[in-house]
Amino acid sequence: MGNSLTVRDLNALVSWHADWRDVRVVVLGLGVTGFSAADTLTELGASVLVVASKASDERAAMLEAIGATLELQPDASVVPPTVDAFDPELVIVSPGYPLDHSLLVWAVERNVPVWGDIELAWRVRDKLGDPADWIVVTGTNGKTTTVQLVAHLLGSAGLRAAAVGNIGVPVLDAIRYPAGFDVFVVELSSFQLHWMPRTGPGAIAPAASACLNIADDHLDFHGSRDAYIEAKGTVFWNTRLACVYNRADEVTMHLVEEAEVQEGCRAIGFGLDTPGPSDLGMVGDLIVDRAFLDDRHKAALELTTHGELSAAGLASPHTVANVLAAAALVRAVGMTAESVRTGLATFRIDHHRTETVATHGGIVWVDDSKATNPHAADAALRSFPSVVWIVGGLLKGVDIGPLVERHRGRLRGAVIIGVNRQPVVEAFERHAPDVPLIHVEATDTDGVMPHAVRIAGGMASQGDTVLMAPAAASMDQFIDYADRGDRFAAAVRSYLGGAGDDDDARPAGPDAGSS
């Protein structure tokens, strides 16, 4: 079937108040993002068909209530005939769907445009009149903390700021919030960035943007490191005021250099070393700004001190880096140095990010369940001198070997979790064969953490940190990283209230990972 909506017509859909009536749209996915897209499009008057592998009765009823149609696709390799009969003019894809998904391949073969939720949100951002400014943040790690920092700092200065996007609140929901906002601080995943155009009417033009760091992640989705990096670089395109990059990560600097930005946009570096002009950084104990002041070649503005950050629980090196990035972003949009200092004093870091759960008998128990890749786990491991490491889960195509090799000197032992433990065991055999390994036999969700905590408690001695920083995604055994972290904390509290002998573990060997 042919498509009745031309490219020119799609280019005209650049406002909430454009004519969206009866545009036929397929929404792929029925998670939080997919539902928000369907809800937005039906409110705009579009005809919406949602395609999903499954749907709860509640979500299906909600779709019916808003006037969308649901088509279940239990076999992802087969496009339902309903889709072809619907003859969509546009496909909106939820983040994370593989690029070879049958419906996406079908759309490409038929020249049906595919947008992500971010492009749709940018096009309809003016529902309430003058749209909010956007500040966008990506990076392999630290995105959520930095986004929360930026939103908190702007809010403490009196602006109506919302942390949205990959952080959990769809931008499309925030755009339709009746009270409106001054600024959206948008966390962007590499999945979302993959679908974002760099030019044309759907390309976003943020006030400020940041790429915090680059390390291998989601290579199974992108297909290569280069493709992953290219997706991340999209964050800088069309930025109006400031592109914020990490001086310690040369790739982020090159991404700024390669981006087409608006005239007058500045490149702003951040790092834990002494800053140059147009940078933020550290001088001794001071966190300073040499970017947003008139005499930046000879002077610097003090934003806070390392001692003050320590009092707020923000003193670890990777967190200080996030603070510097956030400060650069808010200074770019006009926030004063004094307001930054005041706002930082009242910020508290999110759960499951290097969060101390308990200290008992000289052993510290730390939850860093948000370390869902090796780069994040690296930052956590660097923070402690002697570690019993709980590690494993969905590795997403990434080799954990370099991480094991880098930290073998600080590891007293490792407890391996996850359905597929063999790649982790092999990494230790290659790079740290002397580190004691025990893996958790339990694979049921309720049993994993109690067993892992008992094992770790038996391996740890006074002065050690038991660190749950899995370097892997959680969905093989848990709902998400928060569920994994909550279960770890509950297991620690139960264990410290009266732990018994562990009889559910054995030393990990060549065939570890078998159930």
C-alpha cells in the first residue's frame, strides 16, 4: 500500500497546533514511553495503532479509553496484518527496540518515517504557548545524577524545572502538564539519540547540552562502538549557548568539534584538574568556574568547596565530575555562582548510586545497583580500597575483562550473580585468577540477594566494603536496577539482624553459570 502523507506534510507538523487530525500513526511499544506517545497523539487527533508484545488488562483498558487501538505482536519476527491494513503514515518507536525488529524493517522498506518520542515531543512542545527551554544530557554514566542536579539547582533558583526523558518521566507527559515549566532537563539514552535527527524540523535545538563520558555500552543495539559514539554525539547538534564536555574524555571533546551548533555557542570543559579559560574544575579544595565571567583568562569564581560537597554526600570523584557538569549547564543559562552554591548544599544524591546501606563490624555495605555497565562500576570500585564485589547480570555485549584487570588489586573476593555467569567467571580466570570467586546458585528473584549477601558477609573482613556494583543490567533476574538495589538493601538488613551459615554457594569454576 502507498502512503498518503508526503514528506512535505510531515515537515509541516512542527507545532501542537498543526493539523494532526487523522494522521495514521503506529506506536511501537506500550511501556511508559509508548503509552505517553499514544496518549499525546490521540489528544492531537491522530489515529493511533499501538503494537506491543503484551499488555496488561489495565493498560489495554487505558488505550481503549483514550481512543487508541491495540494490536498484540507475540511473535516479534512477524508484522501483524493489521499494520499493513492500517497503512501508517508514521511510526513512533519506544527506546530500546532492536533495529532489526520486524516492524522497523517493514517501515524502512516502505519509506514510512520512524520517529522517537523525543522528536515528537520537540515538535509539539508549544502546547501551552511559549515552550520551555531544553537542557539535554547524555553519557554512558552519570546522566541521572547530573539531570537531577541541574533540575534541583534551577528549582532552587526559582525556576520551574522538570527532570524528564530517560530518567523516567516522558517528555511528552511534561509538555502537557497544565501548569507548564520554564526548563526541561532531558536525560537522553543512546537509544533515544539514535532516532533523533540532526537537521530538519524534528531536530532539537537545546539551550545547553552535555556528554559526560563515553565507554562501551549497548553495543548489542548499536552494532559497534563507532555507531554508539555517533549516536551520543547527536546531543550537541544545534545547541544555542553551551556544549559541555569532559576534559578527561577526549571523545566527548571531538564530538563537540564535529557538531553543527548555532552561532555563538561555546564549548565548555569540565574536569577534576585545574581549569583553563572556558572551563570548570578544581583548584585545591575549591570548585571553580573560569568560563562564565568577564575576566576568565586571569580569574575564577568559587562555586563551592570539596568540604561542602562532602557534607552533602557529593564528594566521590565521579560525583564531583557530575557536579561540575551540572554547574556548567546552569551557569550557561544564567544562574549565578551564589545560587549554585546554595543549591548544591541542599541536594541529595539518588538511591542506588554508591549509597551506603549499613556499616557493621567495620564492614561497609554499599548499593550501587545503578552501575549497569563496566564504566559505572569502575567509578564505584575506585572509591574503595578493599572490596568484596557483587557482580553480574546482563552484560549487553560488553567485555568485563578490562574492569576486572584494572581492579584486581583491591578485590578481596567476588560474588557472581546473574543467569549467565560464565562470561564473568572467564574474565576473572583471564585477568584475576587469584581473586576468590563464589557464585550464587539461586536464580529466582527472591533468593538471589539473600544468598549473595550471606556469601559476601562470609568473605568480608573489618575494613572491607561489600560493594554491589554489578556492571550489568538487571532484567535477567529483577524488574530493574531499583528493584535489584532495594532487594540488596533488604537482604543486608536481614543478614545483619542475624545471619546464619551459607550453604547455598560453591566456589566458581569452569562450568560456573550452569543452573
